[in-house]
Amino acid sequence: MANLVLCLAFLFLAFGKVQCRFLRLNSSVLVSDGVANVDHQSPFLSLNGLLSSSAEACQHYYGFFPCANNIGGFLFQIVVYEYLLATGEKFLTKGSKQLFNIIGTGFFGDVFEILMVLPEMMVVLIAGLTENEEDAQSGVSVSVGVYAGSTVFCLTLQWGICVIFGRNSFKPESSTSQDSEHSTSRTSLKEKLSLLNDSGVTTDNKTGYTAGIMLLSLIPFIIVQLSGIINTSSGSRIVVLIALIVSVSGLLAYFLYQILDPWIQERSLEYTKYENLLAGFLNHVQRHTQGRLVTNEGTPNVPVIRSLFAKVDRDGDQTVSISEVEALIADINSGKVGVEKEYAIAEVVQPWIEERRHELVKIERLMSRILKHVQHQAFEADGLVTDDGSPNVDRIKSIFEEFDSNHNKLISQSELKEVIQNIRFGKFQLDHDLVAENVMKDFDEDGDQMISEQEFINGITKWIHKATCIANSKDSKNFIDEFDKIAWKEVDSLVYEKEENRGIIHQLLSRDCIKSVLQIILGAAIVSFLAEPLIYSILDLSTALGLPTFYISFVIIPFALKFKMAVSAIFPASQKSLKTASLTFSEIYGGVVMNNITGLSILLAIVYIKDLTWDYSVEVLVILVVCAIIGLLAFFRSSYPLWTCILAFFLYPFSLLLVHFLHNIVGWE
């Protein structure tokens, strides 16, 4: 208890501020502490701490916001403003992502990227566009801290968290199991440290390309650093103008590039849909299950998963059909999070197709589709079977001649592939080479990799007899269709027919689109309404604590705006797959690109138009160092070992220490 009291007392004194006066003694000797102008001082010593008021009267923002005139009040104001600012950012982000899902890539993809950094832009514009030059300069100082803090937060804390939650073993499963068999009950320190290099995250090549674009976005930052070398104000102003032109040109070129080749937007859209699907599913699980999907030990909670499956499998046949998936998605949409129906069904069906793609080319399924194709051609002449149900040999011979394109009385595998390429196998893209190989094996009786006329007749006859038996139909014209339905029943049950694509006008006037626009407007209004009082609260707190505004704005505002985004990125990253890891880190790099280019463009425009001083070389250096380290690492390697998260976490406090070292010790202004 005594230690707690001492700690509280220490904190109170550490954050407090002592004001002294002359001591007027009866003696003619005066002892001074160096404080002058004491005519209006109180005859008592005062301790201005967390709760003591300053001499200045506080101002009510907008006439009704609570005001403060001490450190405790400033802290309380900032906490409240941060919470409300985070709420506005939540509305803005949710509405932007929903609108992005509705409209898609292209021009609105660029608009979506602007909306995602709109909170920071609003803070900078409101801070820098004040009439008073001194306030504008202070606002730019806060804005520099906001943008530097946002970039560093994304590339350090958020980046490191995603590496931890998305890590996989780099070793093959066989070697991992062998290591576990030979491991003892007590794991050595060396084996624990080996995990830092033997596990991590793997991404695709396009993630590295996005990191390369992030490195290119640093060019105007390098140019503006030259202003610190030039001592004249006119020369510094010219450097600022050049950097502004390069930054704006880079922003426009980035937008144009994504309109012409929107692969970055497409990855961002897929990430948004996947993130939304996970959030909706987790919300659904929370509403319909009594437990968690994962136990306290980190293993799957099988009873909870079984109960959830039983609720989805409404007919109790131990399989989930398309109609049951649609019902699940409708149930998810009834909750707090709405998901896109087509995308959700595709995410369920596609893994099934990939796992069973080899089963789709089984000869039973192939023969049904090939017979169906041949039968439709035969209707133009004679059918494949006669009226008495026996194979129509003459018609089969004529089909052989059609397949034999070089008329050498033999069908090669290449000729067979040409025929197969014209056959529709439903919604699935099959490997034509593999299909041709399987048909060749079934028809080629002598193993010479050629199909003779007699082998072709024997093969088609065998298929017709099998189709007749399975279809159990006496109709000589429709038995192949019945056989095809039976052979492809399981596969076709998973084919989801998308709804007809509606026009852009119909989409813009839809209920979801209007709701998204209203959320964006509400979020933007909250952010713009709270930006000014938050900035001045930060300035007041900075003055009261005697700290530069950079340190406070570097930590506080980015934490409020980026914390929710960092937490939401954990869900996709934790899926531990190449796809989700690539999309997650691409989203981080893309966000940093927009943050860098838009932030620097707005800051330089304000500085140049209002003829302010640009003396933020140290702060810009922090952005350059962090972006260069993480960007080069991501550009030159596709895997991030676990030890890289330690590097990323270290860079966050290192950034603050670097600013302090260069400003206060080196004296770099």
C-alpha cells in the first residue's frame, strides 16, 4: 500500500508544475528562485498539478463543449474526443467498404482509397486552414505528427501483430512431425529461438509489388528533405513547391494507373469482402452458439462446431447444400454485419471444387457430358441409338470421321483435345489435357496412344450400355440426359447461379447504397466536427506538460483512427493461408501509400499557400527510415520470419527516440 501511495505521489509530482515567488523576509536580504514580475503573485506558494487550474479562462468549443484549464481536464477531453473520433471513423470506414462492395473497382476504387484516409485529411485541413498564421503553424506541427504516427503505426504495430497471428511453419509437415517425435519434454532455448526463423508469414509476388509502390511514394519525402539543407527562405520555398508538384503528380499517376490496371483495387476489394465475411460469420457464431469455436488451450471446440453445423444442415443429410448456404447467409445478414451473397457462396464452393477437382474428371462424368455433346450433334442426323435401343453404328462411324481431322483413320490425343475443348462441362474449368488423357485410356485397347475406328465404336457402345443401365430409361432420346443428371448431380448441386447484374443506376439507388452514403456523410461530419477541439486540446496539453506537440499527436490520434483497423486485420491474417496473408499485407502497404502521398500533398500545399515554415526534417526522416526498412524487406522477400515482428515492434519506440535524439541532443532543427 505504501508503495502504491509513493507511486501516485511521484506521478502527481512528475506531471505537475511548481510555481515559485520571492520570499519577502523581515531581513533586507532577499532570496530569489529566479521568477520575476511578482507584483500580482499570491502570497502563497502554489503547486499546479494535474487538477489545478491555469490562470487563463477556458473556452467552450462551439459554445457548448466542456472546457478545461488543467492537465487532468485536457486528458479527459482528449479521451472523449478520441472515442467520438473513432466512432466517426467507424461509420466512415463501414460505409466506404460497403459502397466499394456495391460499385466495385475503377473510378470509385480511387474514391474509396481517399475515403479510407479521409479522417487524417480532415484533421490536417482543419488544423492548417485557420486564419491565424501562428495557429496554422501549430496545426501543421500536429498534422505532421498525425501522418508520421499513422504510417509508423501501420508498419510497426499492425504489421507485427499480423505476422504473429498469421505465422505458419516454414518446414514441411513431414519434417515438423519428425522433429516433434524426437523432441524431449523440455524444449531447449535453442529450439525456442529457432521458431523465430523457422516460422512466419508467406506472401505472393503482388504483395512485393505493392511494397515497391510504397517505396516509390517516398520520392517527394526525399525531395522535401533538401529544404533543410538550403538556408534561404526563398530556396526552401522552391524545394517545397517542387516536392508538392512531384507529390500531386504521383498521386494522380497512382489513381490513373489503378483505373487502367486495377489489380491493387481488386485485391483491396477481395480483402474487404473476405474481412466482412469473417466478421459476419463470427457475429453469427456469437449469436447462435453457447461457447467459443476455440478452447482455452487453442484447439478447435468440436462440440460447438458440430452444433453449429447441425443448425446449418437443416435437412439432416450430413451435407450442406446451396440452399442451406443461402439460408446461412440470410441469417448472417440479419445480424449486425451484411455480407455479399455471391462472394460468400463462392468462398464455400470453391474449396470443395479445388479439393475434388481430380474427381470431376472421372470417366463416368466425362462420358455423360461427351455423350450429351455427341447426342446433340446426332439429332441433326440420326441418333446414337436406333429405335430398338441398339447402338447406331453408322452414326458412330460418321462421328469418328468428324473427330479424325487429318483423315488418317486414327484419332490422336491432340485431335481428341480439340473436340473436348468444344464441350461444356458446366460452370467448372477442367484440365482439357487431363480429360483427353482419361478418355484415351478408356478407348485405347492396344495401348498405342491412338484410337482406331473399331476402338471408337467399342468405346461409344460401352458408354451407351452403361448410360442405359444407370438411367434405367427406355426412352432412346432422353436416356443420355437422365444419365448426365445422375452423374453430375453432386457437382451441379453446388453450382450457384448469380443474380442478373443490375445497372449502375439501379445499384446507386438501392437501399444498401443509400445507407452507405449516409454512413459516410455521418462519419465525415463527426470527424470534421471534432477535429478542431481535439487539435486544440492536444496543443493545450502539450503546453501544460512542456512537451512538443509531435509526441502527443504521433501517439494519440493514430491510435484512435488505426486501432480498430489493426484489430480487424487480425481475423484475415489468422487464417494462415497464402491468400489471406497476401491480401492483408497488401492492404497495409496500399494504405501507407495513400497516407504518405495524400498527407504530404496536403501539408505541402498548406505550407506553400500560407507561406509557413517547413522545419520538419527530423519527422520526415522517421517516415523515411521506417518505410525503407519494412518496404525493402517486403520487396526483396516473400516470407517474413517471426523475428521480423520484433524488428517492427522495435521501430515504434525507436521512432520517438530518434526524434528526441536528433532534436534535443544533436540539435537538428
